[in-house]
Amino acid sequence: MAETSPTVTLNEPGAFEPLHAEQRAQVLSRPSLSYWQDAWIRLKANRRALGSLYIIIALLLFTVVGPFVWQVDPAAQDLDQISTPPGASRAATLVGPLQPWDGSTLEPDRPGLHLAEPATTQSVRLLWDPWPEAYGYRVYRNIFPVAPGEALGLPMGDTFARDQTRFEDRLDLQPRTYYYTVVALDTYGEELDRQESLEVTPNRVITIDDALARGLIAPADDRQVGDSVRLALHPLGTDYLGRDMLARLMHGARVSLFIGIAAPFLFVLFGVVYGSTAGFLGGHVDQALMRFADFVIALPFLLFMILFKIAFGIGPGESGIMPMVVAMVVLLWPATARLVRGQILQVREEGYVSAARLLGAPTGYLVMRHMIPNTMGVILVTLTFAVPSAIFTEAFLSFIGMGVAPPTPSWGSMCNEGIKTMLTYPHELIFPALLISITVLAFNLLGDGLRDALDARMRSRE
Amino acid sequence: MSQPLLEVSDLRVEFDTYGGTVQAVRGVSFAVEPGKTLAIVGESGCGKSVTVQSIMGLTPMPPGRIRTGSARLRGVEILGRTEIDGRDIRGREIGMIFQDPMSSLNPTMTIGTQIAETLEVHWGWSRKRAFDRAVELLGMARIPEAARRARQYPFEFSGGMLQRAMIAMSIACEPAILVADEPTTALDVTIQAQILDLMGDLQRDTGMAIILITHDLGVVARMADEVAVMYAGQIVEQGSVDDVFYRSAHPYTLGLKAAMPSNEPDAEGKHKLLPIEGSPPDLFHPPVGCAYAARCPHAMRICQDQDPAAFFQSEHHFARCWLHHETAPRVEGLHRGAAARQPEASA
Amino acid sequence: MWRYTVRRLIQGIITVWFIATATFFAMHSVPGDPLTQDRAVTADIRANLEAKYGLDKPLGQQYLIFLGNLTRGDFGISFTQKNREVNDIIREHFPVSATLGILAIVFAGLGGVLWGALTALYRNRLPDVVIMFLVILGISVPSFVFAALGQLALVNLNDLLGVSLLPVAGWGTVWHMLVPSLVLGLGTMAYLTRLMRSSMLEIVNADYIRTAKAKGLPPTRIFSRHQLRNAILPVITVLGPSIAAITTGGFVVELVFAIPGLGRYFVQAVQQLDYTVIMGTTVFYGAFLVLMVIVVDLLYGVVDPRVRLE
């Protein structure tokens, strides 16, 4: 004030002349903002909400555009790479067809438990010396180092003579470390104390025929046994059936986000119509409608979700997505209806609405001008918070095997599959769980931001 | 002149909001004498509540901020710490009551307990003794069946009763000053008079000073000894109640008076209420000159460009208005003191 | 108070009756029945079985019989677990689920109030930021992931220490309950923490807190006597619905931690359309939930005098 040089000074002639209307300075006032403009400015200022909005857009791109960029069939199995974590080596050596084993060994003089030839994912061939006390042997395979007192792992097979001292394992071999244990058996097939363990890491191999069939090499390439090839790329690894995780996550996103957005949209819409009808009509209609809503709220959600699923009778080839959406809409609308009704009742009692009504405003005008703008914020926020809870519900139901039917991927059903192999292949659980969490997080933060931006009370307080 | 009980000088308070910084109080000074009532008058948003709440340390900081100023209680600075010798002066030296008694009391605690709390904290009384005194205080505040009422919760009281309870609470420790922030605004007209009477009687009995915040000139006329008229964060006129009412020296005071219902007919024999046109300036960007210039019917060229200083009409009566400058034209109805002078200090 | 309690109980009984009726007819409208679940039976045997279980009567009559039995507290015999009374199943497995759920709600409630109050006290400072980050995680991570992670953590912890500190699965001792109920309560705890925080922050601006400051009360007293108690009120109101959410979550936790609760029987019964078990567990759960909500509401009355005296 003092630092700005005044244009009129005390000693200036005419300083004390009355001001004429046109000489008066325009009163500085802030430009008035509409409700939505103001809300948008507040939302933009909220970094977390804005970040969430970008995340949601990215998720939608991942879902819609992703499958066009990453054109891998989510149902196709890559049997060479089962339960492969992301970033695993893709190198494989070409081999010929598997030859039967006649017991020959490359290391005839070696004592103790050893490999007859280098271990491959085709076969692991174990040899050991006969033990005098044994009348047979049992072979175990474990994925953890064998510790005293701990389980030995998967029993692979028994032999029934002291001199049957070889074993060939061809069961679902992966290029990872296995711990084989041979235990001596007595005449009754009971385990004796003597045992011996061996750590084996098979090399990944692929037969030339397979490589040709999968398009890894072309016939013209003229590759030989022993050459190395690179297997198909799976950026996020594969699941327990060798299906590409990325492709499944993208297609699963379609299912999860479809349910997560379509169901809330529908039940919020129904709730809004129902609640505003009750609130607007009032009286006995309102009482009757709300009593019914109360009863629907009281229904055991899980039971009815499952009953719906059974009632719809999901046949083979059906995904079970629509029954789930329908069940959610039928069971979840009352919360919104209550909220909207309360809001409508509140707005109806406001002075400005009474005033408008006294001035003879038609009902349509009241609804358009006062009811909808004053409930829109609440509805929008409800919708935003309904999305994560619907995604949760889908995940939860699919997780307990009551949701989306396999083989249709959804994030929840992927979690369900992933949790079985959680200890050994955590990536099968982590990726879908992560996506669920990020999506829910983003919608929650966006909902928070929207609520803060739309809440008029907050505005006056700050 | 004896030392004033409370002396506030050049208080400036700002608020940071997402729309910018609001200069809510822009250099307010006043003094309160023992046993006297100072009324601070002004329309909503003029900074009158912020002024006392800042002194009482009730302004949330942030977003609030005290730029400058001082507030001395018996000569001891209390601004920004609200304590003397490590003991809180609030409730003990200065009691306070608020506009909305319905929301100003804790809904989950009995009235008696809430009053007794003050005595427990400040005077270290036992719970029993403090509660008994609370019952007495409620009786002093003319609440019938005080002993039973003290055990009730706020929701069982009417608005007027709650305000009495608030008053009982605020005077529990016999403070030297009672700050009443719009104490009657939320109440029925008939209750208003009773509350004001109660405050007046208690003042006579205890000799406490009252700072009364209000927008109601009727309340001012009834209660006040001294009046400060606030506009856009500044005191634009201050003086004794007679000075301000009968020798109004600021166009805004004139405007307020014209907007007040009265029994006296105007020159044309009509009872007319004249609103003040326009709205107060935006305190995000306070005007360079006089804040009232945009609404003032007598605005002059200088008013827009230079902030008027305080022109003293008499020793204790001043107005911030260029119309008191010697070269300014005369305005009908505006008192112009014979010895109108501009003090050197407040240019 | 008594009249209120009685009124709520009557309302609760009506709600349970409604749930029972809706479930009964919804269940019977689903194609198939418990007799055709595992094997094909001849028409004769089928007729005998139907007569034995009363399935040959008209649906309306079956419903009346069911209601009659219900008033005597008799849910009948399970279809799929031969000769096992539904009451026995409930008696054996419900205490497990209830213990798990109540422990979880205690964890969630105490944790929510504690963390919520803490974040509000340290608003926008490090403890607030850290706790709120965890809370957002807690709200955004599905319960089954927590369950899986909890189990994984237990396995690793036991591995690391070389001793079995806490059992990884199963039921029986307090040690079995600890991790599952914590996992189960985690989501609700996060939700309650958020609620408590916003409630605390709203109350900071309340007029009566300003009054308390104007009375010169020390901040600790304002916090404990004025802020905390009022801030807990909204937390208590949502405790009732939270119990329902925790019950649902309980199924997953029971599944992952191999806990012999009622949840697994329930899911299994619905899949096999075991009428009597479905009705028994549903009505029992429904009654339990309704009762818990009433208890919570009565508790609310103890804390909030405005409700108490109505």
C-alpha cells in the first residue's frame, strides 16, 4: 500500500473533489467460479488424486490397447516355460528326441549318488552304488535343500532290489535346482536310516521338432543338436500352465475392470433412481421403499452371490461374468439409495428450495436446478468408492472359486491360482495382487480427492 | 489516565488460503478499561472476531499468522502465547463466550462438569468442590433448578439456557475481562435482552471489563461505553458511545445507522431502512486507498489512492476519513470536530 | 433404555425372519437339489429320500415346517454329511469363527482408534505420513493377499529363527489365533484408522474445542477429555457393519490358514445345495450379526448421552 506510488497526492489540486460515477475504480473482486470449476481446480491441486487419475487412465490403456500391442493368446500354453518367473534365462539347447536309457553312464568309476549324464529338462538320470542293508530304494525330489528332520519332498518312485541303483526322472522338469534324496528301504518297503542327497540343476533343452513346431527356428535355419535357441519371450513370466502372465493380466484386467466399473455404474444408477424417487415422493411411498431397501441390505451377501451363480447355472464355456454383475446390482444398490434419499431430503428442506417452490418453480426445474447439482457430488464420490469395492468383491469371489469360471482370466482368479504356488513361484500371485491393489488404491485416492474437492464445507473452512 | 487493563496495538493478522493470503486484520489498536464495555461493531467478515480470537490464541495457525502487533494485559505481553508466568490467562484472566451456544459446549459432557473443569484447572479445586461451585454459578446465571441442570447434557438445554451456562462457565474464575463474540446473534430477541441484562448485572457485581463483538447497533447502544467501528480489517471510527452515535464522524458509521431500524422518523417523516450499497472489498487484495471508498457516497479522488489517517475529533474520538481534511468539502450529517487534527503518529 | 432394547430385538427378529424366508425361497428356486449332487439314484430311492427329508411336500408346507422347527431351534440333519445334526455342526465350528471374528474386530477397533488418534496428533508430520501410507495399503490390498502374505511371513519367520515360533496353520491355541485374526482385522483397522483420523481432524475445528481452549485447558486435557471421546463416536457407529465385513473376510482367512470354522462348511453347503446346513448357518449367522449390531448400538448409547436418553 505504502510502496505503491499514489497517483493523487494531498497537495494536488482537485484531490478533494467528489468522485463521479465514471471515476470510481472498479471494485476488485475475484472472478466467481461455478461449483464444478472450483471442484476441478481443487482436484488439480491435489497431487495424489491427479496421480491416481493418470494411473487409472494408464490401467484403461493397459486393458484396451494392451492386447493389441502384446498379441499373445492368454490361453496358449508354453510347455517349455512353466511357472517361469520374469527375467529368467530364455536360452535352451537343441537336442534330438529322447533316447531310452539302458543304464549306461558317462562316469562309470564314480562312487556314490551321481548323474549318469548331464541333467536336462528332458530327463535326470541318477545312479548310485548298491547299499548292503537295502532291499530297495525310494527316490525323493525337493525344491528346498534337504535338512535333518524336514520333509524330503515329492516321492518320485521306488526300486525293489538292492542292485537296482538307477532312477530316471522325467516329471515336469524345470531349469532350477532340485535336491534328490535316495533312501534305503527294507524288505517291507519301510524306510531305513541310510539316505544320500544330490543337488541337481537341469539345463533347459528343447527337441528340434518342438522348436520347429513352435516357430523358434525355421526349417531353413538348418540348426544342429547342441545349438542354442531362445525360447518365446514372457515379460512377466508364465503361470503354472505355461500361459503368458502379461497376456493373462491384460485379459484379466478386461474382466476385472468390466465388473469393477459396470456393476457399480449400474447399481449406483439404480440406487440413485430408487433413492431419489423415495426422497422426492416422501410419505408412505418413501417408507415402503426404504423398508424394502433395509431388507435387501440385511441379506447375507456372500450366500446370495453364490446362489445367484448356481441359479444362473454357468454352463461350459461361460465365464460367469454377467451373473456376477447382475448379482452385484441386485444386492448392492440399497446403500446408494439410502445416501441419495438422505441427500434429497436434506436439499428439499433447504431454504433456497422452499423459496424456489414458493416462487412457483415447476418440479422439473427444482430437480434440474437444485436437486441434481446438490446430489451429484455425493453420487460421484459414491461411484468412485464403489469401483474398488466391486473389484474387491470380484477378486474375493473368484478367489474362493465362486466367481469368474476358469479358464477366463480375472485378477481374482489369477490370485486364486497363484496362491497355490505362492511359496515357490511368488510372481504368479504378486502380479495380479499388485494390479488389484494399484487399481483399488487409485480409485480410493481419486475418491478422496473428489470428496475433498466437492465438499462445500471444506471450502468454507480453509 | 490509569493504565488500561488490556491494550492492543497495531494488530495485523493474515490467513493463507488456497486462493491467496487474506489480510483479515490490518492494524487494529484499542484499549479496555476495568469495569467498562468496549463494543466492536462491523458487518460479517470485517475482522472483528478474528481480532479477539487472535488475542485469545484461538486462531488456528497455520493457516492464520500474526504479522505484527502487541496485546498487553496489565502491561504484560500476551499475544501469541496467552500466558503470564507460565499460566494460561484464558479462562482465568479473560473469559470468553461465543455466538452459537448449541455447538460451543461439548455434547458428551454434563454442563456442570464443563464449568467445574475451569476451576479444577485454574484454581486446582477438587472435582467435588468445583462442581458445587458450578451449581452456584449456574444459579448466578439465573438458571432455575441449577443443581439438577448441572447434571444434564447440552442437548437438554435450550439455546438461551446454554448461553447462560456459557456465561457461568466464562466467569467461573472471576476474570478481569469477558470477551463476548456475538453472544446474542443466535438467540431469540426476547432471550437476547435477558442475556444482555445478565451480562450487565454481572459486570456491575464483579467489575469486569467486557469486550462485546456485535453487528447489532441496538446491542451496542444498550451495553457499550466505548465503541470501535470496524471495516475491512481496520477500525474506521472509535470513541465513546455518545460520540459514535450522536457525533458520527465516518460515512460508514452513518451508513450503519441508516441501515438500523429506529423509532425516529427521518426528515420526510418516514421510517426508512437504507442499505449500504455494494459489498466489502476483497481482502486478498486490499485497496490502496480507503477501503470504504468504493461504497462511500462522498468519495473523493484522494480516497482511492491514499489510505486516510486517523483524524481526531476530540481526545478519544477519531475517524479514518479524508472528509476531515481541511480542504475537503463539508458533508451534511457528518460530525466534524472543531479541533479536527491529524495525529503525527498514525500517518 | 429397556424399551429401546426390546424394540431393537423385535426388529432384529423380523430381520432374521426375513433373511430366513428370502434364503429359503431363493435356495429352493435354484435348479437341482441336495439329493442329486453326487450320484444318480433310481426313482424309488429318490422318492424315499424325498419323503424322508420332507422334500415331497409342497414348498409352502416345507416352509411352514421349517419355521416351526426354527422356533424350536431345530435346523434338522445335514443332507451331505449323513446323520450329522446342523446344530452339532454349528456348535462345533461356530465358536471358532466367532473367536476369530471377535479377536479381529478387537484388533481393528483398538488399532483404528489408536492409530487414528496418533495420525491426527501428528498431522502432516512423519508418523502421520507413515501410518496413512500403511492405511492406504491396508485398504487397497485384498484380504486374501494379506492372508497369504501373513502365512508367508510366518513360514519365513519360523525358518529364520529355526524354531516354530507361531504355527503356520490350524487352530487350537492362542498362538494359532494371533496371526489369522490380525490378518482378518487389518482391512477394517485401516478403514477405522482413516475414519478416526478424519473424525479427530473435524473435531479439532469444532466450536466446543475452541471453547475448551478459551477456558485455558491444557492441550492434553482437551485431547483426552474433549476430543478423543467425541471422535470415537463415528467409529463406534461403523463397528456394526464392520462385523459383517469381517465375517465375510473370515471365510478366506479360514481357507488359507486351514482353520476349522463355519465358513468353509457354509461355502461347501451352498455349492452342494445342502438345504438344512444352508438354512442353519445363514439364520445363525444372520442372528449373530443382528445381535452384534444391536450390542454395538447399545454401546453407542453408553458413550453418547444424546442417544442414551432417547
